[in-house]
Amino acid sequence: MLIVTAIVCARAFGNGFVIDDNDLIVQNVAIGDWSFPLKALTHDEYWFSNVASAKHSRYRPLLLIWF
């Protein structure tokens, strides 16, 4: 059963990032900073950049800490 699951899901590994992943992960220069988890608890999603999506940002600290 594990092999069948791996075969079915293997196609997904070739996919890239979607929607805002590039802004939140790839272009986030602060993600490697030691104070990033603390800042993520007190700021909104796009506190580290000036992306166009910032006007729609939300408070999601656990998501940012997970990244």
C-alpha cells in the first residue's frame, strides 16, 4: 500500500510553488534570522516585504514559524 501511495503522489514532486509561496518563502530574506519566530508572533504575514499582496495580509504566526 505504501508503494502505491508513493507512485500516485510522485507526480506532485515536480510541481513548483503556488500563489504566494514565492513571496513568503523564496524571497523572504528574514526567514533565516534568529528573531524571525518572535517577529512572526507580533506582525502580519508580509511584514518583511513590500509585495503587492501585503494589502491582503493576515495574522498567521504559526504558518510563518513553520516555514
